Amino acid sequence: MKRAMVWSIALMALLAISQTPQAQQREVGGLSVAKAVCAGCHAVEKNSPPSRDKAAPRFEDIANSGITAGGISKALQTTPHRRMPNFRMNRGVLDDLVTYILSLKANR
């Protein structure tokens, strides 16, 4: 039984390590999208001053609001934002952007 637990812990650690580069790639891709598409109104980087548009929350504030990845994704896909253009993003780009936003969360 003890041996099985050790193997389970080792497997979980290996999976966590193997997923790290993919998460990092998603964050980098999401930052690129944020800078290209969102930065005109939103403050998109960590420790940024307030957004240029007072109605556009800082991405760091969104990340720390308690919203989930699913909530951000759904909001970006279905909610017509007042004064915000509708952007069509494929699933990969959307996932990258959501991953990046949540990477700004304090104490993650």
C-alpha cells in the first residue's frame, strides 16, 4: 500500500512538471493577445497602473475577483460588452488569454 502511494505521488509530480511548459506557453501566448487586442483599453500586465478606460478593469483585478477560467471564457464568448468590440477567438487563443489573465492572480 505504501509503495502504491509513493508511485501515485511520483506520478502526480511528473504530470505537474510536464504540464508546466504548456502552461507557460499559454501565458506567453495570452500576453501577446492581450497586448495586441486588449491593451488599448485594459491594463493587461501585472502591477500596471489603472486602465486607460475607467470602465475597463485591469486584468490583474479580474484575476483577483474570484472569477473562474470558465467564467472568463464564457464572458468573453457570450457577453456583449458595452463599448467593447466583439472579438472572435478560436479556442486555443481564448484559452491562452484566459490562462494569462489567471496567471496574474496574487498568491497562486
